[in-house]
Amino acid sequence: MAHTKATGSSRLGRDSQPKYLGVKLFAGQPAKPGSIIVRQRGTKFFPGKNVKRGSDDTLYSIAKGIVQFASKKMTKFDGARRLTKVVNVVPIK
């Protein structure tokens, strides 16, 4: 007995949906509390001042202010030091 369906069947169409990851608010842009700054898988960007990390590693603002990106040297658990990208939200005066 044949295991392939009759004409009209396709072996295509099993691609996953896009996840729309990346930076949503860039440096210098205003952020409100709860606004998403970066959607990511893993910690490519680390949270700084007035920024929290969600359960899916999304970075979001907890205060009203301007988004800033900075580089910072961090020590990993094995003692190695590396340069990391940190996202801050500076309050508007």
C-alpha cells in the first residue's frame, strides 16, 4: 500500500512563525514604564538602571526616561572578564 497521499499534498509549509526579536527603542528615544526596549533570546543586552529583565529575557523600562546603551566590563562566575552591553533608562529632569 502506498504511503504517499494523492495529488495535492505538499511536504512544505512547516516553517515557524517569526519572533520579531531585536531592539525596539534605540538610544535617545523616550521610554515609559513598561515599554519594551529589547526582545532577545538569552542575555545579549543586560539590564541597567531603571530596566528589568522579563522571564523570556525581554528588557523593559520601569521608569519614565531616555534610553541609553553603555558598555561595561563584567566578571563571569568562572572569573573571566568580558565586555557586555548594558541598557539604562535615565530619568527626564
